[in-house]
Amino acid sequence: MSSHLNMSANTEIIKNDITSTDTSNAETSTDTSNAETSTDTSNAETSTDTSNAETSTDTSNAETSTDTSNAETNENKELSEAESQSTNSLNKVENSVVEKYDDEINIENSDSENLEKMILSTGIRVGTPVKTKSMSRYIVRANPEGLYILDISKTLYRIDVAAKFIGRTTISKVAITSAREYGKKPVEKFCEATGATPLLGRFMPGTFTNPSLPKYMEPEIVIVTDPQADQQAVIEATRAGVPVLAISNSDNVISKVDLVIPANNRGRKALATVYWLLAREVMKKQGKIKSDKEMKLTIDDFETKLVEEIV
């Protein structure tokens, strides 16, 4: 009986131990579960924090990128505006320069046209009813009155060539003759303006060939107003080997002339115009004037005045 009671007591003790163990295991399991739950929660929180941090970082990077993009956009706009303003300024300057240049060209063209009309109005290209074979190449046509018309372009070109030739010579060694009355005043004015030597009126024979004469000279160039009227000067210059430049009309013989300036050498206004044009070009070659506008003398200054005009 006593043994039965001991066994019963032991059984209860074992049950109690099992129960206690189960309870302890249950608590341990609960604690473990709680720990795991806590760990999972912690991990979840950590993941959430990490995600939030990454999101925050991404947001920050996005904001930084946006700010950088905005800054670049503003800078590009400023540069574009500056370039636009600079381009507009340059265009305005260029347009201003072009307009000024166009105005100057238009003025020059207008002045050139007016000068050409004035030159043609002096009868510089009007020849005589007669033409020589040697002068045919300088004639373009005959007008209804039967007068031959000289090529004005060749006249102007030969004047320029003559001026270059004269410009390379000692000007005081350039002798200019005119037996024609209407040629005296133009020759005087030409010599005053350039420094050439005038030989007016009747040409004294031996002036270029006879050293014993008081007015003997050794010119480097001889310019004659008319190869026919100034024939003696042409002959002596040829003998002395001096180049001859001549204002020649349609009826002149130019076999002994080295450089022909085809023009009317009988008209009062025409002769004044030829010598005025020649003087202007020579003065430019001499450096006395730089442009046509600086020519202070006028064609009228070179023109021989009639008695009634003087009175």
C-alpha cells in the first residue's frame, strides 16, 4: 500500500514535471516566437528604414538633378540671350556700314554720271567732217550733221595713261605747246597746277635742237595741243628722241605721235575739259590730291574767256 502511494506520488510528480516542462517549453516557444516576431519586425523596420533612406536619397538625387538641370537651362537661356543680343548688335553695325557704303557708292555713281554728262556737253568727243586713216580706230560713228564722233571711253583711258607717263617724269621737264588761241589758257592752268613748262604762241624753231638759242631746252616729254598746228614742236621732239603726246582730232595725222589722246582740239570748252581731266589725274599721281573730290579747280577755270564774257 505504501508502495502504491509512492508510485502514485511519483506519477504526479512526473506529471507535474512534464506539465512544467511543457509550460516551460510553451513559454520558451512563445518567447522564441516573440523573439522571431520581434526580429522580423525589426528587420521589417530596418528594411522600411532602408527603403525610406533609399527613397529619400533618390528624391534628393532627383531634386539635385532637377536643380542642376534648371541651372543649366537658365545658363543656356542667358547665353542664348547674350548671343542673340550680340548678333543683333553686329547685324545693326553691319547694316549701318552697308547702308553707309551704299550711300557713298550711290553718291559717287551720281557724281560720276553728272560729270560724264557735263563732259559730253562740252563737245569733247565731237570731231570734224574729215577723218584720217590713222584716226579711224578712235571714231565710233558720224552724227546727222556729218561730224565724226570720237570714242569717249578711249579718250578717258588715254588721259589716264598719259597721266601715269607724266607722273614718272620730272614735271618741269614736261613741255606743253599750243599754237591755238583756245589752247593757251588751258595750258597755262595745267602748268600752274602741275609744274609743267608752257610754250605758248608761235613755236621758235630750234627750241629742242639748237643749244645756242636763249630758250633752248631738253624736255623729257612734249605735249602738243594739235599735231598740225604744233607741227614744228612735233618734228623737233621726234628728232631729239623725245616722246610726243598729242590731243588729236578726227582729221589729224598722228604718224609722229607716240601717245594719242583722241578729242576735239578745236573747241574752247573741249580743250578746257581735256586739260582739266589731265591735270586732275596728274595731280593725283603727284600726291597733291587723293581723290577727284579734292580737285578745287574747275573746268571753267581752264576755259579761255571771250571778250564779251570778260567785259
